[in-house]
Amino acid sequence: MPKVTIDGVMIEVPEGTTILQAARMIGERNKADRHVVPPAMCYYTNLKTSGGYCRSCLVKVSKGSDRDPRPMPKPVASCRTNVMDGMEVQNTTSPELLDARKGVVEFLLINHPLDCPICDQAGECHLQDLSYENGTEASRYEFERRTFVPIDIGDTIKLHMTRCILCYRCVKVADQITDGRVHGVINRGDVSEISTYIQNAVDNDFSGNMIDVCPVGALTDRTFRFASRVWFTKPEDAHRSCERCSGRVVLWLKGNEVLRVTGRKDQWGEVKEFICNTCRFEKKDLADWKVEGPRHIDRHSVIGQGHYELETKQQLLKAPAPNVPELVRNKELKER
Amino acid sequence: MSARTRPITTTAGTRPFAFSEAALAECKALMARYPEGRSKSALIPILHIAQSENDGWLSVNAMDAVAHVMGLQHIEVYEVASFYSMFNLHPVGTYVLDVCRTAPCMLRGSDDLIAHLEKKLGVHCGETTKDGMFTLKGVECLGSCGTAPMLQCGAGYHEKLTIESADALIDALRARNQRTNYTDQ
Amino acid sequence: MSRKLLFEHIATPGIRGLEGYRANGGYRSVEKALRTMSPEAVLEEVKKSGLRGRGGAGFPTGLKWSFLAKPEGVPRYLVVNADESEPGTFKDRYLMERIPHMLIEGMITSSFAMGAHTSYIYIRGEYFCRPDHRTSDAEARAAGWLGKNILGSGFDHEIHVQVGAGAYICGEETALLESLEGKRGNPRIKPPFPAVMGLYNCPTVVNNVETIAAVVPIVNDGGEEYAKIGIGKSAGTKLISAGGNVKRPGVYEIDLGITCDEFINSDEYCGGVEGRAFKAVVPGGSSVPIIPYELFLKTATGESRLMTYESLADGGFATGTMMGSGGFYAYNDAQCIVRSTWNHARFYSHESCGQCSPCREGTGWMEKILHRLEHGEGRSEDIDLLWDVQRKIEGNTICPLGDAAAWPVASAIRHFRDEFEYHIRFPQKVKDPKHFEKEPFARNPKFATA
């Protein structure tokens, strides 16, 4: 099995593993090493052929492999590049790479409206995380941004094209887990847009997953629209028996009111089990569900600022040190 | 450059589209020439045919007919049609004048040519004259840099244009008043 | 006087038709290859010839062919890239219009070497419209050069002409394959490379028109003979399409290795400048760095620059440029480099497929900054901003379009920064689009060799 070293941390992974996956394995093995994991805005483990577009996961390959140690001439998309035995990768340890990533963040933001104060995605937005962790304080872009009128694509989904970063995830969801796709990417270049082209409703049993995979607030749940800030809600793992999907979801509660139902996202922000629209949009009564207990939310998330998660003193003591090296490291990098 | 989204169109009340028999046969022949299961390869050639059968542009009805003939989802056709610059998604004039504006043509006076045509026709690039005769389009390099400035109208290249020869061309086209398509023989 | 391998009969009457082509030695390479050679022997000749891809990247053709995977029972394809849309380049159109059968002959011979039984010519939509390109393959089929059991050799081959519809990006080989499969022209992420997984997921070679045409003289006369022309790794002849402010625009076949001075100034080729003085040259299509005229003639070390891949690139991007596709255009001193750079940036912004973020957003941003500069609204920080934006696009995109968009901007700033500064300093003057026509810009000599 090939061995790869990312930012000085080595791991042995199965043949055919991508650099990004290897980095995530390192992060899962030891939380303190999570800094080796590149950010990903368009890659999605469960969606085939996803990734490679946003360029935020670019890494520097300073040694190709033991057999051919030459460095790769350009940064590579870690989500689409397989590891080779003896490969050495730089993520946060290469200043040029961090500079290139700053550029990617700036590009992604030049036409983004930054309307976080009125965006339902705020608080769980990957673009917010990406720009906070990898971007600069200000943009140098002064021209008019491209704008689109928000439209409804069906009864349950709102499309704010203005916020879209063209990650293609929703297109792949429609292609791979629904029967029949009615939306896609039209036009090209910087006038490309996600669209149905003609007035059309995205209407099938699994369409709601487009909302879950959207890294920004371009596709939002109309049944949750402006209902609450996500950090004022209380996420609980719950399940029900469903004939279409696993029925394993997260309920976002306010008191006993189910404001929203979503799939369960892992620590990398990805849903592992897609859920059906019935579970997502129609089961908004707590009595429909068997609640398992509070959803674990990572401490760095604004949602995690809630104080609901029952952790005993014992558990807290056992838990690995909460990301302190990571925070310090980020601070150091920012100061550099 | 803001608010690029056109209102999502409705097909209600728009002109229907159907392939002519000859065109339909051509479409079938095109689809048959690729390996099995790969007939989608014929999409671009078939869109060209549909466009020439629909007064030089691809209406939603025309694209839906293509999807039907090829057994594709409608969005697959819209995605492709909107990617390529030779496909017009809005009605065009009898003649579409594709004037090359890229650097090698610019060095030989395409800016002046375009300014002249805009003035003469009373439209900006991308617009159609009121009488529906001409659509003026600024396009990127057409591979005729040695004979610049030039424009394409239908299948024909009109090269080494001067203000005078461009005027003569416009007058001749206007007098002939017959639609030209890219697919004309 | 350069040798004419591709253009030997360019002026012969009737060469466009099959009969005239055949009468002047056409299809000899097919006869020779299919009757007397093995596929491996043809590949060997191409390797020996030192032929390099003529589409722009200059990758050794024989090597490319040898990478072709040959799994059992899986078809292989040759795809000819006739999507010529690099600004300044019109050599392939010229060749296909005047000697269309040469391309078909080259395709049959090359496909024989690769063991490909189907090949496609992907031709840009604008070219296909011209009737010249459509009839030749029907003619060849009728005469038995295509179809089953060609010349009784047991080799079957079919050629299909596939039309594009206006997208520069489809000249990138994987975008071309996507387009040929009836999809949007979005470049694929490599690896896998087309030689392993190309058209319809089968092993595929994508070659430029001129490259495939050059296989004809290579097989006819032998690879060694071909390699005798040129210097070092720049072997053979190359078609250069000349435009811009030269006296004699047109397509010229040159021996690789003639001096740049000869090419631009002798009456056999460009014939010098029209009226005024030369200011700058783009020797290989808009994607290659623009360089000042003096640096085009002589390298930074004072040697005569030659028309070879190596010599044109001498000095790296600091003082050199690239051979590219051979789309050559020259600027006289009435031209404005900022205007031309804006024009280039608009082109790349228009042609970006929009798939990856640095190119989609960055090309549009550069276009807007350059538009502002050229129209007298530039700001003092704009030049550094442009530099930084192009730097953040280059190397960070899926396909080379990002680099191609960045290089013209970078080279213009590198060599003509004072012209950009002039635009910021004299906004009123540059509001007249012909600002340098009456009063040519006097360059600060320090930037000439910066």
C-alpha cells in the first residue's frame, strides 16, 4: 500500500486513494493533524466525477513518488489526484500554495453577494469557512457583481443563482440519484448559471438532496426559509422507518417544533446517506420521529456554540485537546 | 453587466417546430454513424440542422424537438446549445453578420469596420435592425487573419473588407433578401 | 528558399480534387505503408523524423503515438483537431481548403500505424460551413481509399467529419473529445490522458491537421530525410500564418531554423512592415507571450533568434516567447499594446468554459481592469493588480486556457509597462482610440530588454 506524507505527517493508504482522502484519513486518525486536510468546495465523496472545479483543494506535490521523485510542476487538485508511493505533499506548509489558495478564495468571492446577513446558509456555509480560514480581509474587486433574480425551482427549493459558485454538485445529484434531470449548467464562462432554462420544477423524490450538497446558500429549503438562524436551532439525530430512504436524519428544532430536516453530515460536511423528500419536507411533526439524541457539532462551528450537547466532565477530559495546535497554527500563518 | 438572467421563458403561444422529412432523415443518418450507444455525438450537427430550419435560431420548441428525436433530456440540449456561440437562442435577422473583432483583425482595422457597420445599420453588436434584415454580431477569431478585416455571413467569408466593400456587401444582401444559414451549401 | 513538403503542389491547378491530387503523387504514402510496411515501421519513421505536434504544444508525435494503450477488443481512435481557433492561426484552414486530400491521406496512413479503424476530423463550425471541406472524404471513399480492405491490405478505415459550433476551448484535446461526444466543451481533468481513456473512454490520439499532413512526406521519403531539415529538436518544415501589420500576410511553409529576421523582413515571407516601424511580435498565436520587435530579432544575449521551438523560447518568459501554433502577427508603432491586451483578455473571457473558478472569474476580472485602463479610467494600482490576478490564474486551472489567458497579460506588462503607465497618466489622450496613430509611443529603452 502506498505511503504518502502530507505536511510532514505520513499515512499508508489503499491503492487508488486520492490525496484529499488520504489527508482526511490523517485528520480522522488524529484530530491534532486536521490542518493537513485541504478545503473542498466541489468534491463530494458520494458523487461520482465530482471535484476538480473549484480549485480550493489545490496542493503542492513536492515529491511525485519514490520511483519518480520529481515535484509536480503545477499545484494539483488533491480531490482528483491519486497518491503514489513515497509522494510528499504540502498543504499548509507551502507559502506559495497558501497564496494561490487565497487567490482561489478571492475569485470565488468576486461575484458572490456576501449577503450572509439575509442568507439561510449562514452559519453552515462552506464558503464562509473557506474565506475565514484561507482568504484575505478584503477583496480588490470593485466592479459591479453579476446578479440574478432568485427563483423557485419547485415548491420546496429556492435558487439564488447570485450566490452560486458553480460546484456542479447539484447537477451530479440530479444525474446520479434522481430519475431525470431538469436543471443543469447553461451558458459558459462567467455567465454560466445553474438553471432549468425554461420554467420548470425540479420534482422528484430525492431532489431535496440538492440543498444538502450545496456548499453555499444557492439552493435553500423553502419550508425553512427565514424560519430561524441555524445556530438558534437545536440539531437532534432522529430516524423513522421509511420505504424510500434510510430515514436517518437530523432534526433542527426550536423547542418541540421541527423547523427543518436534513441528512446527516459528517465532519467533512458531507451527507453519507441521502434522504427522500417525504422525510425532508413532509415529516415536520416531532411525533413522526424517534429522536436519538443531540447531534454532535464540531466545536469550531458557530452552531456548536449552542450549549445543549450533554458532555460529562469525564467525556470532556477524555476528549483530545480541542484543536489548539490548529488554531495556533492558523494564527501563525495569518501573521506570516 | 448585471442581472443577466432572462425571465424564464414559456413556450405557450410560441411558434411550433417540426423537422422537415429530409432533415429528419439526415438526423437519423447522423445518429447512426457513431458506435452503438453513442448517438448523442450527433447533437451538435443536429442542432445546426434545427437552427437552419427555424429561421436561424433555436427556439425552445426547436430544442425540444431535437431532444425528442435524439431521446435526450431537454436540459441536455439546452446545456449544449447555450455553450456554443454559433447557436442563437433568440430570433435573428435574415442575415447574421459575424464580424471578427479579435486582435489580428483589430490590427487591420476591425474596430473601424464594426463602428461603421453599427452606424450604417443603426444597431449595436448583438442587435437586429428594426426591419429584421441584419443581426450584427462581434465574434472571436474566425481564422482569416491574413485577409482581415472580415466577416462571415452564412457559410461565406467576406474578406479584406474596406468601408466601401462592406457597404456594397450590405446593399447586395439587402437587395437579394434571402435568408442565409451556416449550413448552406 | 525553404523546402516545400506540404505546399509543393499548392499552386498546381486541380490539386484540390482527387484526380489532380492523385496525378501529383497523392496517396503514395498509403500505398507504401499498407503494401510494404508494418504499423510499427510507420511509427518508427515518425519517431525518426522528430516531428512535433504542430497545434501549439510541440509534443513529439511519435512518442504520443507510442503512449496509445492497446487493450484487446477495444477500438482505438484518431481524432484530428481541426478546431483551429487560436487567434492569428489560419494555416490548417488554408491547407484543408487547398489540398484537402493531403489530410485524408495522412489520416489513413497514421491510423494504419495506430491500428485505428475509425477516425474523426473535428472541424470548427465556422470552417465547416465552407463547402470546400465537405466533399473530399466522399471522393476518397468513392475511389476506394476509405472503407473496407483498403488496397486489398485487409485494413479497414472510416473517416467522419464532425462539426463544432463556435468554442475556442474545443481546441483543447479533452474539451474536443467532450464536444465530439455531444456535450459541452468542458476540458476533462487529467489523468487519465486520452491515450488511455479518450473518445468514448477508448484509447485515442488527438493530433493537429498539420501534424497529420506532415506524416505524408515522412512516410514517402523516410523519417531521416525529414529530420535533415531544421535544427536539433526542431525538425522539418512548419506552416506559419502571418498577419497583423506585415506587408505580405499569408501562410508560409518554412524550414525550421531560418532566422526571425529573414521571416519577418524578406520578401519571400512577410516582406517587412507596412509603412511604419515594427513595435512588437506575437509569433505563435495570441496565447504566447508578446515580445518587442528587437527581442524577436535577437535574443537577450545578442544572438540572432531563429524560427525554432528552442530559439523562440530562449530566455524563458523574461525575454523569450514560444513557437505556439505558428499564428504569427506583428504590430506597427501605431498600435496600442494596452488596447491589444484588452482585446486578448476579452477573447479569453469570452472563451472560458466556466468550469473552474480561477479562469471563469479571473479572465472576466482582467478584461474589466484592462477595459478601464484602455478607456482612460485606469488607476495607479491597476498594473500591479493585473499582475497579481494573472499570476493567480496561471498554473491553477484545469486546462491550459488559464495559462493562455495569463501569459499575454503578463508579457505585455513585462515589456510594455511604461505604455500602461502612460494610460494612467494621460487618461484624456487615450480616450481617443487611435491615440498612438498620430503620435507613436516612444518606449523607454529600459523596458525593451527588461
